[in-house]
Amino acid sequence: TTQAINVDSEPQQADCTLTRDGADLGTVKTPGPVTVKRHASTIHVTCRKDGHEDARVVMNSRYETASSGRMRSA
């Protein structure tokens, strides 16, 4: 009923927040795992790190893995 999602970014040590339908599922400093309940809705991941633009990824619930986003320097 739950699933661990490993979150990583480049550069690492970014704060990444996972949300589903507007609800906060958890925040992790990359690289690291977040355990979430399985659900049919997509998960939105937003990563932030000082000096870089925010990176966003949408994870479709039909796929077990998602491509990661790279952060750009601000």
C-alpha cells in the first residue's frame, strides 16, 4: 500500500517536496527516499536550492520511475 520514491537532483543537497492533489506528501534533501501511499493521482516534485532555479517533475502513477530534472543556476 506504500511505495518508497528515491529523489535525486543535480546539484545534490536540494530540498525536494512531493505533492499530490495539492496535499504535501513529504520533503527530502537529495539524495534520499520518501515513502508515500500508492494512489492513482500523479505526484508533483519541486526541488529548490539557493542559487539555482526551481526544478519540477511530474510523476505519472502508471510508471514506476520518472525522469529527473536538472536545476539551473539562477
